[in-house]
Amino acid sequence: MLELDIRFCRGDFCLEVKETLTAPITGILGHSGCGKSTLLAVIAGLLHPQQGRIVLDKQVLFDSQLARCLSAQQRHIGLVFQDRQLFPHLSIENNLLYGHRKLPPTERPFSLDMVTEVLEITHLLARKPKQLSGGEQQRVALGRAILYAPQLLLLDEPLSALDERLKQQILPFLARIYEQFAIPMLYVSHARSEIEYLTTDWLTMESGRVIDQHS
């Protein structure tokens, strides 16, 4: 469960969201500039609200009244962006294990073999990112995020840079993430069809506010 009651302002833009999200996958829909990515950044701890409260599974991540604000590292939230952000000098295996290796062995619920099998990327482990297609790179980015064993996975328009053929290849893998690993997700997109494929629960945002909720 994710409880949000936040106000974040920068320049002329203000993000004001008060919602309780309980679905395994929640979509966040809206046009560019409506605040979708800003909301993810606030949840992840990359931006700090001026006031409010964020609670994830009873853990207080941010509370302005208590002067409590966990760092991004302390929140242990996974992020996947549209540009994938893989390390070009590392092999795919080392990209996948980058965050995983920083976890104590007792906090590694998923193995490399398990994740690569689900995402069908085992045969790519020895390659470098530049040797992969866009769709393959996106699956590697997803695998790296999963192996970090996050409490929550935030996906910021992860398919927007891909053509329609690749989108149709990646969507089934996204759907399998919760089925296989039980990691809740927030999925940001301006494409309603992508969100409808993944979930029946979504928020529609406009000008920094939620204007509609579908469940």
C-alpha cells in the first residue's frame, strides 16, 4: 500500500496529490508536463516535497511535520526510465548484477538465473549494451531493477522510445513481473493502451493533480 499526501512546487508548477494506492499495478496517465514523472521522482526520493507525507507499506518515507525524509538509497525503490541508462562499458551480466551485488546475501530473494529466464535474456549475458536491440536493452533494465529487490518498481514511460513491434514484445514481460516476483508497480505513460494491458487501476493527471481515478 502506498499512501500519498504531498505538495511539491517548483517555479510556476505545483504537484498536489492525495491518494492511497493498493493495486499490484497502478497506471498513471496524462499528457506531457502534467506531473507524472515529477510524482515518481518525489516517491523515489529524488525530489523532496515542501509538505506532506509518503508511506509505503507502513514505512514512513517522508513526513514534513516529523521532519523525516529518507534518502533515495534508504527507500529501496526501483526505477526504470525510457532511456534505460545501462552502463556501456559493462557486460549485460554485470549491468544486471550492479545493484544486486550491493545487497546483503539475506536480502537477495531473486537469482540472476531466475530473472534472466523470465525475461528471456540469458543468452545475452556476455554481450555489451551496444550489441542489443532497444527491446533487449529495456528487458535488461527491467532485470537490473528486479534484481535490486525493490519494495516498489517505478516505470517512467519505459516503452515510449520503442516502435510498436517492440512495445508488443515488452508488455508481456512487464505483466509477468508482478506475477513472478510480486513487486508492486507504478507505470507512467501517455498511452492508455499500455496501461489498460497491464492493469484496470489507473490515475489520470492534469496540471499536477489527479483529475480521475479508474479501478
